Amino acid sequence: EPDALARSAGKLREGTLSPATLLAELAGSDEFGRVRALDDAVAFAAWARGAGERPRGLSGPASSDERVVEIPWALARLRGEGRVLDVGYAFAEPAYLAGLAAAVPDGLVGVDLVERDVAGVRSVVADVRALPFPPRSFDAVLCISTLEHVGMDNRVYGGPSERDESGRLAALRELRRVLARGGRLLVSVPTGRPEAQPTQVVHDPAAWLALFGDGGFVVHEREVYERGPDGWRSAEGDVGVVHLGYGERGPGAAAVLCAELHPARPAVRLRHRVRDLRGRGPAGQV
């Protein structure tokens, strides 16, 4: 904050504020607590990646939003992919971007509705529903707390205001198109009580999983986290979070779904389509 910086610098020059006191005030602030939690999470993800671990049962302070669990969950699952795409990078946490760039020293591309200069990231301005990449361009894609905003009011992020209910599905199908054979999509979305806000949607876990399937993916791994009085913890089951409302337990989501998705083979996609049709009653029997 420029004003706060100017005031502190002035007090330091005057001698009315000591460097030690300034450091103590910074370290004791809520903002520093969140920065520390994210830095710790990114550092843990780097260790887990090097050790070949796929951590589950992560935790984080209740004062932090869902980034404290979804970021390390996703970063820990990267495995040296050469071509990686991050969707929605322009407004991502600096700690996440630094950790991602360290995990992908070459071949990291960020796509967003606006451009942002980030060290180690090649910026591309585009809509995730119409990516300017040829098929099978990437070995891995990360979409952290971004899918829920597709097709909604994105003016706060420099995009348009719209209400495209098919936007999330179109985005998933486009991400599947640009994934290479054997590629993976690491995604996180807010979950809990279904809700359509102006800027985003919230689905219960079952609805998100169904959408992933419609988008041409199979779920390789998933985990739901919820925020309780003692902090973020892995949920015992999906049923426990379906009644949680967005923002009711603190800033951001009350629960988040983290998932690793793999492109479905054509036969798997056909079985999914047949099952979907059968669920529609006599008119949809096959």
C-alpha cells in the first residue's frame, strides 16, 4: 500500500519507528499470516513433487481462503511436464506463480482475458472457450479456481459481463482438445450448496463430477476440503459439504473440490453418453 509505505518510511527517517517494531507489526498482521501460509504450502508442494508424493489430507488456517489447500494439491502433482498451460494466471497468487514457474522452468504458458507480465510465463490473451493453440499442445493444464468464472460477469478481471450457462462445458472440451495424449488437467472449483452468483457458480461435488464427464474427462483422483473452526481439512465425504454456502465460514469458499482429470478414451465417452441418455426416461432410451 503506497500510503502505508510512505508513512512507515517517514517514521523510520524520523526515528519514531524502529526497524524491529516495523518488522514485528508486519509479521503480526493477518496479511502476513496468509502470505506465510501460502509460502509454506508452495514449499511443501515442491518437496512432495521431488519426493514423488501425491499428498492428501492437507490442512490450512481457517483465516485463509481455499488457496492454501488447492494450490499445494495441484502443484505437488506436476511431474516434470515439458509443456504446461495455466488458465487464469493473471490474477493468481504470486506465491503460486513463483512455485509454478519453478516447477516448469521451460514451456510454461499462461492464458487469461488480460495480459500480465510474470517471470517465466509466456502470456497469451484469449478466452478459454476458444484457445489459440493446436490440438495436443500441452502435457498438463492447471485451472485453479477459474472454471467457475467462465461465462459469468468477469468485469472485475478485465473481461465481459455475460451469462453463458454452457461456458464451463465449452471450456472443458477446449482444454481436452489442447491436451496431449496422456495429458492431465489439474482443476479446483468451489463446492457446496448450489448457487449462481454474478461472478461465479458453485455446484455440489456430484454436479461438478458430472460436468467433468460431459467435458470428455475421467476422474483419476479427487478430494474435497472444507473449512471448519479449526481450519481447512479433508472432508469425510461429499455429503457433508452439500449444504455449505459460499462465504459462510469466512472469505471465499466453504469447501473446494480438487481433481486430476484425464481425457476419456472414445469408448469411455460413449458409455458415459449412453448412461446419460438412459437417465432421461423413455424418450431417451437407446
